Amino acid sequence: MSVTPSASQATRLVEEAVEAGGLERGPADWLAANLGDPQVLGAVQAGAHEAKTRAQGDVVSFSRNVFIPLTNLCRDRCAYCTFAKQPDSPEARTYTLAEVAELTKGGVQMGCIEALFCLGDKPEIAYRAHRDWLAGQGYRSTTDLLVQGCKVSFEGGMLPHTNAGILDQEEMLALRRFNPSMGLMLESTSPRLRGKGQAHQYAPDKDPKLRLRMHEEAGELKIPFTTGMLLGIGENDEERVDTLFAIRQLDDRYAHIQEAIIQPFHPKPGTRMRWAAALPDAAVIGWVAMARLVLGPGVQVQAPPNLAPGLMGELMKGGVSDWGGVSPITVDYINPEAPWPALVALRDQTEAAGQKLVERLPVYPRHLADPDFFDPAVLEATRALAEDTGYARPRSSLEAA
């Protein structure tokens, strides 16, 4: 097959980006507009792999975790979400501290390090029943319960990573005492998605300005931070490029973005977007590779393996450097229809692509090397679980997990 002019242009732009340590906006827009050309996609994928290899060699990391969905009540009603429940739903649940302690104990026994706290956005604002329940337990807000839950997990021997929706600086400071890292999916910087009939119409906490502000405040507080982009919820190519550059600019300013999750939307029964089409595999591969080229060497690019199980080899060819949290004992409560791969299978598939699977902590070596990013007690506990490389100390085998 002859090389097209577009492919030649793509190769040149990608090679320049790899040498410079990141794509600039004009080339990124051009590549995005031509990503449907298989030769352009191939050039972007190859360049992303080269960029990843230069940044961290053949290592692909993961975190062995326990998923703790502290509450699945949420005031937002995203058009694609099955996690959020109404208070009168038989599936509605808010965990007690005793239940958090039990999950933590089980996680420690299974060799897990990370306690991933994920919960709905400020449900007490929308639901009086939840406000009353919190008050009855002695809490002013869901965040108060969350802080205590993180304390229980931290004191029980795990490292919490909190993804709790929009938090203010005071709330993040309270959580920083027990969390080596936190996160918030940016999803998209497009305000258009808050419009009528769009994915975030009924989700006030998905306002991009609010989410960007929290990212900035986390940077000001020096919190290692996870973010990401959700693919296929109605955004266009230009808006995807906007989102990637917003993430890069945040890290350029604060140096606190540790990873960007590039996550494809999967239509789910019972949601308003159940009839929406999922992105083609080639588009998922292409945008993961674009993220690697735009974000530069300091930010890890994560692709959840349970959401693209047939694409893992192609994703590694396109610059993926992390698989995210994978739990041997809890499901992915956000995407319960998509089971985690067994850890042995994850290792085998990673090695089949010529890469080496390495277990990490909730925070990456880049930030663990800088004590200014941590509460002293959290830094001590985190470093006690790390090798000199900054990755996790070997414990139980993958086979045992």
C-alpha cells in the first residue's frame, strides 16, 4: 500500500511532537481531523508508543485495589450513568464505617494497597432522607462521612484514593490527611454537553468550569491528581483536543496531574443514552494515542482494561502506560457489566505485547519523590509500601490473588 500525502504529513507531525515532548495545538487539530485515515492512525499510534517508551521504557503499571462505593446516591443525573440511585431504590446504599473497615480488612488480606473511594456528588443537597440519615450518624455532610471512611481505611493498612465529585479546598485538605492522591474525571471541557438533550443536561456538577476549578485548587494544595476524558458522550474532535490541552495546561502550571484516564463510553440499558452508539475500536485506540502525544512524558495515560478487553495489545502499541485499579475482590461499580481481568491474565497480555507489568501505589513514583505533595503521616505510610523505584514492594504473587 502506497503512503498517502496525509500519512506523510502525519508522520512528520508526530515525529516532531515526539522530539519536542508533546504535540502543539495546530498539529493536534490536524491529526484529530484525519484520525479516520488508517495510515494517519498508524502514524499516531507508532509515535505514541515511541513517546511512551522514551518516558518509561517497557513498564505498564496497575494498582491492586478495593473499590468502596461509599454511597451511590447522587444529585446528578448523567444520561449514561447506572451507578447513581434514587433513595427509594432497593439498590440504594450508603456504607457504614464498620462496612468500610470490613472491606479494608479483606483488601489487606488479599494483598491490595489502594482503597478506591467512589461516590455520588453531594446527595444531601438533593435528598432530605440522606440529610436526615447523615445527621442521625453525627455527620454534617457526605464529605464528613467520607473523611472518616478514609481514616478507617488508612488506619486499617490501606492507602485511600478518593474520587468524590466536586470538593472545595477545605474538604480536600481534610481528605489530604489520609489520601496520598485524589481524582476527578474532567470528562470534557465542552459546556455544550450541559445543553438540552445532552449527556450532562441534568448534572450541575458536570459544569466544566466547576471541574476545572477543582483541578486548579488541587494543584494549589499540591495533591497528586487523577483526571481523564470520557469518549463518545456527544463531544466532537475539537472538544476532545480542547480537553486534552486543558489537562496538559493544568500539569504545566501545577505539576500535579499524575494520570489521565481515557475511557470509552459504553451504552447501558435503562439510561437515556442506551441507544447511543459506542465509539469504533479504531477511534478509542486513536484517542488514547492522541492523549499520549498531547500530554507529554510526565502524565501517565491510563486505559481501563475491562472496558476494552479486546484492544489491550493495540492500546499498548498506542502508548498506554497504566491499566488503573484492578481489584481481585470487588467489581467495577461504575461499569458492573465489565468484569476486571484476572491479574494473571493482565500480566500475560501485557507481556505478550512486549511490556512488563508492575504494581504501583495510588500515587506514582514521580510525585512520591517530592514530600511537598503529602501530609507527613501519609508520606511515611506510602513510602513504607514502596520500593526504591517508587513502585509497590513485592508481596503476594499474582497467582495467589
